[in-house]
Amino acid sequence: HLVELIRARKVPEALELVQEELASLCEDSEELLSELESALALLAFDPPADLAADPAARPPPAGASETPEAIRGLWSAEQRHRTASRLNAAILAAQGLDKEPKLLFLLKMLVWAQEQLSEHASFPRIHDLVAAVPAHSGS
């Protein structure tokens, strides 16, 4: 969410998010603090034209230059997903909740249980976890 706010040049909202929610989560984690600092570095650069959320939302900061390659990677969808996952895990940990989403845990348990059961019996397995349609081992 932070990178999306920065990409849309919603600087006051981005800084508010950092101050009110994210900064305290990073106090105990050097890794998260480093990622937060990297994300905030994006404020100094224009988003690449192909990634700008809304080029007319706000003009880039005075003196902003082309984004260096090391910073450009932070705009990528993969990096945004990785950062969001780490921040979500930190938020859950700070609230005393599991770091892993329940659904992911349940899917892993299903796969494990099927493996264990397959050693002792033949049964309709769920191969496609998205469709969740049981199929016999032979099909």
C-alpha cells in the first residue's frame, strides 16, 4: 500500500501511513526498517512512465531525476508483493497472530494429509487446489 501511495504521489498519505502504522513495526526488525527506508527513497524519484499510477495526480518533487536501477526494482510488482507479505507478517506478529494466513496453512495441511493417507489407502485426491475437485489417483 505504501508504494502505491508513493506511486500515486500521495505523499501526505504515505507519510501518515508510515508514522501511524509502519514505523513501530520496524523498531524490532532491521530487515523491515531497511525495506521501509528503501520504499521511502522512492519519494525522491519519478515512477517509471510505464508504472505511474496516475501521472497527473501530483507532479514529481522539484529536482527529481530518473530513477536509478537499484531503486527502480522497488517499483516492480514482485518487490511490492514481497514487501507487502513481510509487512503483513510483521503486523500479524505485532498483534500476536500467526504470521502465515490460515488458508495457506490449511492448504499445506491438506497436501500433507493426502500424502500420509496415500501410503495406506486409495482415495479421491484433490490435485487442483483451486478447483478443489477430488479425482481418483488413476485419473
